[in-house]
Amino acid sequence: MKSRHRGARSLASLIVAAGLLALAGSLGSARAATSERDAAELGKASYIYIATVRKDGNQSTAVPVWFTTTADNRILIDTGPQSWKAKRIRRGSPALVWIGTRTGAAFIGTAEITTDKALQDKIIGGYPEKYLLARIGFARPTREKFDAGKIVAIRIIPVRDLPPSFTSEPGTPAPALDATAQHPKAQ
């Protein structure tokens, strides 16, 4: 009889622990939402400037890139599979993003290379809607380029805004993805 009660208590403890983990996970994902400031700026911007974190923990040079966004304001870009952006992101580097200009509103976010065809299609369709050069065929991403591995899609999920004074300074320590953490080293 005692083992039956012990088993029921263990099951109840397990269920409570699972519920707490689920709650913690949902709070963490809510934290990774795009701020109102950034959502408004992304809607007006033609470019974003993106930098990644080098192995030594320092910022790379921010470069302008075309982008499109998903319905939940995730940022989608494309790049060559052997670009430094792609190599660092594949290694786990966060993305430092300035919206519109090199001194625009900035945030840090997680970045991942994705093979999700729906996201690739969003890039394929979104660039020509936004950029004249893509409409006329210049530097336009295509299904063939994705399928052949000539380009990769990157999804950037904003984690936190950076202060208005934050600027791109290649070779200096990058901010931590988590505001409470110390200086991050890219993995």
C-alpha cells in the first residue's frame, strides 16, 4: 500500500515539475518577442545592418542586407553558405542588428540557418515586393538557388533591445544575449 502512495506522489511531483517547466518555457519565449520600437522601425526600413560574434567574443563588421519579416516580426535574410555570417551563425553566434542605418535602433537576437521551405519562400516572394532590383532579377533569391545550396536562409529572433547609444564597433566585445550574463564568447 505504501509503495502505491509513494508512486502516486512521485507521479504528482512529476506532473507539477512538467507544468513548471512548461510555464518557464513560455515565459522565456515571451521574452524573445520583437519590441514595439523594433516592429515599427522594421516596417519602415529598407535595410538592416547585421554583425555576428567572432570566436574571440568580439563583434564582426556590421554589413547592410536585404530582409523580409514574418507575421510575428522574425527577420529573414539570405546569404552564401560560406559567408562569415553563415559560418558564425552555424556555430551558434547571436546576431547584432541595427534597423535602417548603422546607427539605427539595435537589438541582439538568436540566429539560425533554416531549411524550412515556407521561410525560404517568404524570402523568395518578399524581396521582389520590397526591392526593385530583386523585381528585375538582380540578386533575386530563387528556389533553384536554395535547393542547389548556393544560398541559405537565416531566421533572426529578437531577444532584447540594445541601448540607443549602442553602435557597431568591430573588434570590441559583443553584448551578451542575456542582459544578466557576462561578456559572451561565441560557441
